[in-house]
Amino acid sequence: MEKNKWRMLCEECKEIKIIKEPDMGQYTSFKAGGRAALLVLPDNQEELRRVLEYMSGEELPYMILGNGSNLLVRDGGYEGAMIKLGEGFHNIEANRKTGLLTAGANVSMSQVARVAVDAGLAGFEPLSGIPGTLGGALYMNAGAYDGEMSFVVQEALVMNRNCGETRIVPKEEMGLSYRRSAFQESGDVILQVTLQLTPGDSKKIEDKVMEFTRKRNEKQPMNYPSAGSFFKRPEGYFAGKLITDAGLKGLKLGGAQVSSLHAGFLINTGEATAEDILLLMKVVQRTVADRFGVELEPEVRIIGKE
């Protein structure tokens, strides 16, 4: 029955780019995992509204896909549609006088950082190397090096997943906490984000960005596919240190490995399946729980069938 509904969506939205049964290993930073039913690429708000209205009316499963840098699709695939925002959500502008930087949800974090440097706006530097989109970073309240999105976001333009209406959501209504936001419950789609930054010296801001980049390249396994830090930080601990102290650094199962450079990263050494990664995750969780009584919770979103 759902296959017929997917076929109808393709017929009703012929002007919207749709890819059937995409290999999600090609659209996620882990470079592993199964296929989705569809990949839908709306280029503007009206196309997105039409897709969301159809999904809601037919009660079809879907999720919004950014850069896929915090996502793992099980090998059995995802029976819903992936919606990836297109060129119409790639605008960006900065105002040095007000300190405001506004960008579409599909803009990468590195692009935001580049525009902030050029405009002489400070405050975004710790987030500059996060390998995702601005919309995805806000959705997860992403953070790095003692910075996080909640420190710099002012408001966001979002679309209601059910009726397609748009509205401005101020920071105070976003429910931001450690790797959480209200968008994870509401399902509202983030279209555009406004950041409140601080005017500063472009050279000093760029130097800070370069310093964070140097630290990341030295301490993180940038040469292997991964989803960044795999586990959330347990209260009072650091996941990477717990994993190292448990003697798991470098442990390999199939094509998946606990990075020997940073134990908080699970990496794809080349031929890993999603199952390899998930089995390694479970070994790490069980060993750390047995040794230290600490439950490690994945930061990575895991979806799909076994």
C-alpha cells in the first residue's frame, strides 16, 4: 500500500527532484547503511509545503536530512522518505552593525563560519568545524569546544509539519539543552536560523577558527568516515576517557573500529556495515557499564530496520 502512495507522490510532485530507493551510505558521513524509500529534494518553501502536506495526509513516515553527519541507517533500510532541503534554503547574510547572521537551514557550519569571519563577527568559532548543516546543528543543539548552538542562536523560521504554516520561533521557545531541542518533539522543519554574534576583529576571529581546526585535526580521526563523537557525554564523565580506560581503544569488529586516536569516535575503516557499527556500539556500552557502572547513550540518531 505504501509503495502506491510513494508512486502517487512522485506523480503529483513531478517538478520536485525525487530519488527512488537512495543508498543512504552515500548521504551520511558514516558511509554505511541501507536504503530509504525515497529522497525528496524540495528547492523552496512551496515545494516543501506540498511534500509535507502529502506526507501528513497519507500518514507516511519521513525525516529531514541535513548532511547526514549525525545519522546511521540500519542495513535493513528506512521505510520512509528522506527530505533534504535544496538550493532555496542556502541563503546567508551578515550584518556587522547588529551582529546578526541569518542563514538557510541547508548552509553548512563551515560556510557560516567563513561568512562570520569575513563580516568580523565573533562567537561562532568553536562551532566552525562541526560537519553538518546549520538546521541540523540547531535541531541537535550541536556543540564543540565549550560552545553550542544555544549560546548564539536568536530565532528560527520553521514550518509546521502538519499544516505547512511558517512562524518565527524565538530562542526561549526552543527548549535547548544538551543535544536536545523542542524541534525533536514537534517535528517542525527548520528553514532558516538567525544568530546573534559580536562584532570583532576578523583576523583574530579567523585565528581562533584555525586554532580549533588544528585541534580537531590533531585529536580526531578526520581521515575515516564517522559521525563525530558517537556517545553523549555522561554526567560527570567523558565518554572517550571511559572507553579508553575500559581498554577498548582500537577495538575492531568487522569494518568498524573504536578510533585509536580518539576513543569517543567509532569509525568506518572502509567496508563497515551499519550492523558492524551497531555491534561495536553495544560492546562498548556493555563493557563500560560493567567496568564503571556508566550507561553510554548514543548521540548519533539510529533509524531503520534491522
